[in-house]
Amino acid sequence: MSVNPANTLYSTIGSGVRGAVSISEHSWNVELAIPFKLLQGLQKNQLVSLNCNFGRKKAGVPIEKSAWNRVEQRLKDDRSLETLIFE
């Protein structure tokens, strides 16, 4: 899934994903709401970890790209995923 500063959301995991964007002078933040039913059929109390990565691409010359975890080839590559632990 991806979201931009205009809060345009593209989701490949299903419907029901929502985003909220706030923009300040030097940054922008996004908060995502992902329904538990879209997370591989897990129930709310079963979810303890989630494999993911976060990336950004800033248009311009040159194009800036960065990610939370190292990306070898593509952001969607399983080797570029890290694990979030929910406690």
C-alpha cells in the first residue's frame, strides 16, 4: 500500500484501509488504520508481529529514496522486510 502527502491512498490488501495526513513546514506524517480482517485472517488478540517496511520517494532532481530497512532491489521484496512487534 502507499499514501502520499495529499492523502491519496493505494491499497493492494483490500478495502477498508484509511489514512490521515498532517503537513507541517518541514515534514508530513501519516497515520494508517488497517482492519484486522485484512491481516491474513488474524483476530485482534492474535496479532503479535507484522512484517513490513516503510519507504519514501521524493520527486525532484535527483530523486531521493529512503527506507526503514535496507532494500536490495524492490521495496516489496521479502528480504527488505523487518518485523514490528506488538506488545
